[in-house]
Amino acid sequence: TEKPEVVFGFIDIWSYWINTFGIDGLRIDTFRHVDEAFWKKVVPAVQQSAKDAGKKSFPIFGEIYDSSPQNLSTYMTSGQTPSVLDFAFNEQLTRFIANFGMADRLSQLFNADDLYTTSTTSAYGLATFLGNHDMGRIGQFISDSNSDDAEAAARAGLANTLLFTLRGAPIVYYGDEKGMTGAGGD
């Protein structure tokens, strides 16, 4: 990723997708495993390409599998990416919903929101989620808590309500909206 050919190759590929297929944003997997300088060149260039294509908004978020706001925030505040998948939110909301407790941990999570604040970023731009292909579904975690069907449905409804009403940009893993459970690692 230090080679200019790689940097410009990624910019060209993603710009091609924007201009040819009209993609509306990017989720970048395994973000932390790529050199910081690479992202500081590629992300602004891709954002400019999206802007040049007439897109007023083009969300980009990196996947950094870490539940510490102190760690996650550094990727945004250092200028590598405008947003990250909010694994801290996922962990604390899952604990709260599955166990109907630990509200103090939710308050600690939200009290750390200032860590994400710069002139162009904030916790309101985080990509929030309840489940994904790596960890499984919120329904699985609720089911593992030995809830009966009616209680599990109520907890799933509460989880989705919180996902859509708390800060951040909600991402729904297919099936979570219907209470699917799965076995994890889909």
C-alpha cells in the first residue's frame, strides 16, 4: 500500500464504481490492517470523486473490530476515515438487550462520544449495528439469554428501536429486522 500504483489503483477502481455503477458509499473491511498514510490519500480522493459525480453524501466507514471508543475514535480523529463501524455500541447495546441490565455501561459508552469529535467528525456519524456476518445476529444473543418467544420478540423490537433512535447511522444485517437468530459466524 506504500506504492503509488496501489494507491492510485484503489482510487481508480472505487471512482470507476462510483461513476459506472452509482454506488452510494463504502464499507472498508479490515481497515486497521492497512497503512494510515494510504487511507489519508485514498479516502479524500474517493470522496472527491463521489462529489464530482454529483453525490452530496457518500458515507465511508472502516471496519475495525474493536469495542474500545478510545481505540475506534483514533481512526476518525487522525483523518483516516470519516466513520467506523461502532463495535463499542454493538457490544454495550447487545449486553443491555440480552441481559436487560448494564445500563451504566451504555451511559459510559455515550459519555465517551466526545472522543470522536473533530471539526468534521462526531459520534453521530458512526455506523451503528446490532449484528453482522462475523459475530452473528442480535436475535442469537437474545435467544442465548434463555428468553421465551414473546420476551425475545419484545427484546428484538427494543433493540431495533434503540438502533434507529440513538445516535449514529444504523446498519441492519439482513434478517435482524425479522428477529432471525442464526448460529453466529454466518
